[in-house]
Amino acid sequence: MTIEAGQSLTGQPTTVRQAGARRPLGELGRAALGRAGRAALLATGRPPVPDALEPLVQVHRRHHPQADLGLLARAYRLAEASHRGQKRKSGEPYITHPLAVTMILAQLGAGTTTLVASLLHDTVEDTELTLDQVGAGFGPEVAYLVDGVTKLEKVDFGAAAEAETFRKMLVATGDDVRVMVIKLADRLHNMRTIRHMKPASQVRIAKVTRDVLIPLAERLGIQVLKAELEDIVFATLHPEEHARTRALMTGHEAEPDTLLEPFARQLARQLAEAGVTAEVTVRPRHCVSLHRVLLRRAAVPGPDGRPQGPRPADFGRLLVVVEENADCYAVLGELHTCWTPLPGEFKDFVAAPKFNLYQSLHTAVALSGGAVVEVLVRTRRMHEVAETGVVALGDPSPAGAVQDADELDRTDPARPGWLSRLLEWQQETPDPDAFWSALTADLAGDREITVVTESGETLQLRAGATCVDAAYLLGEETGHRCIGVRVNGRLTALSTVLEDGDQIAVLTESLPAGGGQPSGPAPEWLAHARTPGARLAIERWLADHPARQPVVRTGPTGGQPAPPGRPTAERRAAPVVVAGRPGAPVRLARCCTPVPPDEVAGYPIRGGAVAVHRTGCPAGERMRADGRAELEVRWRPEDAPATGHRVTLRAEALNRPRLLADLTAAISGAGAGVGIVSAEVEPPQESRVRHTYTVELPEPAALPRLMRAMLKVSGVYDVSRPQAPDGGREPGERPLGPAARGKSG
């Protein structure tokens, strides 16, 4: 659907129909009774509605045939009288603004109560009318909606007025989502007339619209409002790019459609032959949507290596509207049978609706000429909800009322999950600046995801949320006690970004029977928290508890000297022979500590020596990228060094008491001759800890046995052999240039 801009608000002449033969009153049909009632009203000398309201009434009747037009007429007369004499910046009478806002809502299909509140939405703010008078004349429901969208005075709140107005509006929306619906329609009409504002005001209003109101329209599912707001903001903030995109759209519209329209007719014939009743139309993209497609297209080089230009299929998509849910999948079957579907392009939002109740099947197929066409498939009811979101769900029912739930009504439209969470954390941010920053950050993600706990609980999170956010969504105490997370059956870092449909289990530490404090979050968690609720909880904990302990190191590491009498890795005889360089000094790399039977490669370094790295070691790869020749080397097991083979192992574990003692005991007990040369324990991060050990083995065969012994220690979930640390270089290796420096792994 489209919301008409600039529709005339003047009255239209009434069509007079010729009356037929008169019949007794008892024999009058319903249509005749309606005409008779209208004639009786006109006979009183006062029209049922003012002329200026007639276009709005016609639109409203299409959605609500039984609407109380008298209530609308009373609201209009009061609004017109209250705003009489006021002008907008465009010079028009002020009453044109509430009329235009109400027309937008009527086109969306909003109920009569919403339209009444919309006609009166600026009266309390800009006229002498009081909220009590609105409540006395139209009831507490209308008064609540009007109060919800009424701005707070700058005299009382100063620079914080805008932030506090949005806070007030969101709190009111928590009880009645129609407050935000009216605000969105109000902003849309103001954006349509933004050209009458000063340039600085245009930019400020457009940025607030972009950062707050457009995301709210997306969350409420009102796509027709969101699309037009996006286009106006685009034109305001980026006029040159908008003009280029509009010129492309105009040029495309002027040419015959040789792709989408013919394909739509072909698909309609195919569905008719298959017995599927469907309406197939071409759905043009709006300006911002096309701009995004063109940006993605330009970022991918074409066959000639140059950025790709627009294609005919970029300007629109096919929309298939059917009657039943099962028909959606029937259409999908015909599409994928008759044309080639593109892997990875199919998305089923019918079985798994988006957080804003959006439902559709998305797919893309390749036509015979190679063009790729996107297709959306949905039922009529899905289409209505996709276009107008919560407005299509109707007015919220009074508390305790029983109503027949539609299959799409899988959430309370008056209290969506994202709004409930937003209302929770906003109470803990009394500072207006902090609230505004948190609000814009929370709304930055344009979608939400659903994850499920292993116990079956469903969690709604913003896209980009991490395991930290999930832990705190389960409760602040759960977040503070979190020591690890299992995602889809595997242990993972708390910084892991969750995907839609993930299964998660939060592992928590056990507290002593007599009570006690949990270990609590680490400062690093703040970098991984994406939701305001998690950030606020972590900040409170860190403010009340001391910082973590620093790194603990035992034994020589890095550049520290080795104990006397213990030769370093570079000075030990290496059981390696270099092809073509007999007698050349050989140094086993410290970064990857190769041991037989690892695949290895040699690289010449200063002094005629050869550094031996494990194949794939990033340090060795850097040396080769810098132009060093790769030398063939092989092991000579018969020449094993007298001091044994030195190897570095890294253990990843969930932090717990006595972990260091248990790991060192496991290493010492792994076999005779195994000794620890050095150990490094990093500070816990996200309740995980990393231990790095350099050990000496009597023989290479002892390595897998040692790694298995370490992996059996409680809390250890991974044991690996690390390779080149960031920025690490072997002795004799040249410093890396800027181009090569970013290639290390």
C-alpha cells in the first residue's frame, strides 16, 4: 500500500442519487435505510461531518464501516477551534497538520479512538486546551494517547527536553503502542514539510528521525512509514546521492520493463496451471532500498574487474500474495521447480516470523538469460501485517478482555519484547544524556534474533548480541555467576556473537552453602556487551568490586634468560638436516616449537643459520612473503638432542581455584622425563583463563599422551600448540613493512 502525500483536505461535493419508487418503511432495505438516515441528518441543517473531514471519513470507512463519525466530527471541531489563528512555518493554517497526520493513520487502518487522539494531539501542547478537558470530552483513553505524544517544555527540562520527551513517550508506549504510532505519523508529516525549516533544523530533525524513529517504525513493523521516512532523511542528509539514485529510478521507469513484468506474467500463468490462486505483482524498490542494492553491487567487481553497475532486476522484486499458508510453500515449489534457485537466498519467515511479526518467504531465482530476480511470497493477512505492523493487529483490548487470537498475534502488540527490555533499563539511567546514548545504541540494530536455552526458554535479543547479553538477560545474578557458555552443544567464548536460532546454555559457578559473592564479570566483558541492560549491570559490579589480578608468570618466557646450565632452544643441537647446506646452524623456532614428525620448512636468517618452522606457521609464512627462500629440511630422529624435545602447549579452561596446581600435576605425571621449563597464566577474561607451558619431552611420542592428560583436567576444554604470537619474530628475521605486518595470524 502507499500513503498518499499532499492529498487535498478540502471538502468534496456529495453525489446525489435518484430515489426509486417509495416503499413502506418496513420494506426498506439496508441501503435505503442508510440513505434515509443520512437525509434525516441533512434535514437538520447541520452536516454529519465537516466538509474538511469528508476525505478522511471516506478512507476511514473503508477499514471501519461502523465507525462513530460523530466522535470524529466533535474532535475535529474542537481541534479547529483550538488551533484557529495559528499558522505553520509553511504559512498554512495549523489545523492542516493534525488533519494530515490523521489521514496518514486512517490510510494505515487505525481505529477511531486513534484518529480522535491524532486530531487532538497538539492541542494540549500548543493551545489553551487542558488534558482534563480532553478527558472530560472524549474519555481517559484519548487523554492518555494525547498526553503520551505531548512534548515536555524546554523551560522545565532545558537541553534534556528532547531526551526526556522520548523517555516519557516510550513509557506511555509500554502501556499503549498507539502512542508511538501517532508519533510516527506526526513525524512523517513534519518530514514531508521539512523544506520549510532552517537548514540546521532540517539536519537535526533528520538525524533524530534516522537514529530513533525509523528504528522504532521497523520494530513496530510499519514498513510503509519506515520506507517514506528513510527516503526523506536520505534526501535531507545526502542530497547528491539521493538525486543520483532518483535519476536512475526515473530513467528506469521511462523505459519498457522487459524483465520483471514479463516474468510476473509467466509466473502467474505457471501458478494458475498448478491450481494455486495467487496475485503476482512487481514491487518497485523505494529510493533507499535501491541505493543499498547499488552499493552492494558496486562493491563486487564484475568480469572485467570493474565495479558493477545497476541491473534491471535491482529496481524491484516480485510479490506473490496467496490465500493460505500452505499456498506459500506451493508457490515456492513451483518457483524452485521451474527456475533455478540461488543457494543461500531462501529465508522462511513464515515458520519463524521476525520480531516485529513480519512473515514472508524470501527466495531468488535465476532466469534463462542469467538475470536474478528476488521473490516474496505471503498471504493477504501477512501482507497487511508486513505493511502496517501493529496497526493491522487492531486497538489493544481492555485489560482482562477475551478475544479470538489470530495465528499471527504471537506477541502482545501493546508490549513487544524489545519494548519491555527497553523500559527495564531506562529506569536505571536517570541521566538524560546516558539515556539518549543508550537508546540510540539499542536501536542501532535493525533486527532481533531468537535464541533458545537448553531448558527450552526463548530469549529475544538484538542482532549482534553476544553470550554476555544472553547471560544477563536471564537475570543479573545469572550474569554475575556466569563462568562459561555452551552454544549449540560446544563451549565458546562469552564474546561470541549469537545467531538466530542458536541454542545456548549459561554455565554458572556454585556458591558456598552459607552464601557468598560470585566471581563477577571481568572489565573485558564491557567490550562484548551489546545491550544496555548487560552494560549497566557490569558497570555496577565493577564499581563495587576491585579489579582483577595481573598476569602470573613462572619460569622464563619471552626475552627472559634461561636458567644457568639449561641451553636455550637456539643453542641445542637440532635433529634436522638442511638439503644443500650441510653443517649449517639450525634453530628450531620458538613460536611454533616443531618436534618430529611435524611437517617443517627452513628459512635462512642472519649468520648463515636456518630457522625451522612448522608448515603453516604465520612467522614462517611472513618470512617467505618477505622473499626468503624456503629450504627443504627433514628430521633425523637418530640425532635427538640430549636434553629432549622442547614444545609449547596452550590450555584453555574455565577459571576455578587450584587449576594451575592441577595442570602442573597432570604435566608432571604424564610420563618420566617430562619437565616444565616455563609457564604463563594470563588474567581471566570472561571467566576463561589461558595457561601456556613450555615443556621438555624425552621423545616426540610423549606429546599426544601429554596433551590428552592435560585435556582430562576438570575445566580444561582445549589444548593446542600455539604458533607465532602477534608481532613475534625469530632472531635474524627482518622487521616487517607496513604492507606485510597485517598478515600475521
